[in-house]
Amino acid sequence: MKTILYSLIAIMLFGSIAPAIKGRKDDSKHIFLEATGKNLSSGTINISAAILSKRLYLYFSSPDAKARVVPGKQLIEVIYPASADNSIVEDLVTNKGYITFYEVYDHKEMTDLLNGNNTIFSMMKTDSTDNLSGRLGCVQIDEKAMISAYLKTLDTGNKCRFAWTEGPESTKTCLLPLKNNSNNPVINGSDIEKTDFSNGRIFIELKDKAAAKWAETTKRNIGRPIAILLDDNVLSYPVVRSVIEGGKIEISGRFSDSFGKYVSAMISSGELPVEFQIVK
């Protein structure tokens, strides 16, 4: 019965959106997105389509990669090159694109915050001599769920939040304890003027007001890492070597062209106002 019902839904959905794809070139693919949540307006859907179109354009450098609202429906059609990696496209159009910068606890500060409770250090096999790296340790990805469950039992008085690193082609993930106070996040997406990716590096330029705040933050954290998060995953945690004035940030790392362009496109396009899921 369920199979029949799903088939009918698929037929009805295809019948309602088929006119929107008429005349599409054979060298392109498409997916459809549906916004989740309540009280969705046509204005929100239109804004989202514009953000998604910008992401696709920046990533593919092609006006043929775009997103458009399906007339009369709260659906967005995404069109992209047939040669594209589907997983990258799905990330581009479903992730919110929320970027934040956080100060990080070192080993001694975390020990004091946890009142000497060393369980998390043991689970992460933390090297206490690596006091200023910022990370609590790194584990295999399949160990992440167990440790995340334990973190929910820790009482830090809302002074700390934990975040994992996440990158392509990695079998390990690292855990960072972020300072969750009045100064954090020290930077967010609304503070960014523009961003770019070139030669394996991501370049970010801050607005004037944020640039002053960033200079103050780097002065306070010389020799310590700053965690940069994209959608709650740690993108990078570079160590501050000197006071950074002028609001220009360079993030270096082992970024592939595909991942670097993805990050740059996400940051440059802004945060989606609602979440989307792919209509199967």
C-alpha cells in the first residue's frame, strides 16, 4: 500500500513540476528543494532562490547553474552541469551557510572549567603537553557519536560549546572546546564584506566595524588558535601569530579546489533564511 501511495505522490509531483523543466539542455541535471518549517512566505522562498543561485554561480562560474522558484509551488528547482559531483551540489543547496569565529579553551582552562574531571581527556587521548593547539584530541569518525553523547552530560555552565572538524577525504575528526561567552562568536557572516579562494587559500575581508573587533581578538589570542566554523563544523583553527589589523583574513590548509570553492561560495552568498530538503 505504501509503495502505491509513494508512486502516486511521485506521479502527482512530476506532473506539477514538469512544465518548469521543459526545454532544458541535455547536458544539465536538476533537483527540487522543499522548504521545511511553518509560516513560509513567497518572499522567503524568493530570497532563498537568489542565495542558492549565487552559490551555484560562484562555484561553477557559469550562469547556467542556477536556482529558480517553481511557479505556484513552494519548491525551488536547481539546475547544474551534468558533470558535477552530486554530493557537492546537495551540500551547496541544503546547508545553511552560517559562518562563525570562536576563541578556544586551552588544556589548562578546560581542566579548570571541568573541575578536574579528566574523562573527556581520556576518551580523546589528549596530550596535555600540547596545551595551546586548541583541540582536545582527534579520533576515528566512527568514535564521534559515542563521544558526542558523553559531551551532552558535561556541565560547563554554558561557558563552553564543543565542535568537531569536518573535511573531505578525512578518516579522523578533531574536537575543539569553544569559549561561549559575551565575546563569542567574535565574528559571524554579517561581519564579512567578501571572500575568495585562490591557490589553496581562502581569503576573507571584514567590514570596518568587524575589523576593529578582529584586531582586538587577535591581540588577545597571540599564540593561540581561533576556530572558524561553517554550519557548526570546524573548518579551520589557525594559530594567531600577530595582531591582524585591516580586517583581512587568510585561511590556509589542505583545501582541494572543489572544497575551497565550496567554502568560498557558501560564505560569499549569505545564510539561507530557512532549511531545505531534497524532494525525492
